[in-house]
Amino acid sequence: QGPARVCLRLGFTPNRLTLIAFLLAALAAGAVAWGKPLAGIFLWWLGRLFDALDGVVARLGNSSTPFGAFMDLTLDMLSYC
């Protein structure tokens, strides 16, 4: 919960964390496509960390919403594509 509390103090919303995770996944795909697999692995790993935080931040901040849950699931599935 430590990193999630830091995110809350810095003003990161769960939806913002979800978007950052998705953007990192897209950058990871681009890095692999451009022949930079190590950069792609690092970006993918970093994106998954942000994805793990969004739900914890939502629960800690008492800010869970049906839209946020839908957005998280949708962008997660797009990231895996």
C-alpha cells in the first residue's frame, strides 16, 4: 500500500494511473516493433506496475466507480492485444 499512498499524496487518480499504464503498454509495443526489445520489456513492466496501483489507489481513496472499473478492464485488454 505504500506506493499507492504516495500516488494519492501526489494527486494521481485511479483513472490517470490506468491511462498511464495503457500508454506505457503502447510505448512497449512500439519499442519492440522498432527493434528495442529490452526497452519494450522495461516499459511493459513499468506499465503493469501502474496497472497494479490503480485499483489500490481507488480503494484507499474511496474513489471506485463503475466507469473506472470498466475503463481499467477495457484498457487492460487492449494492452494485452
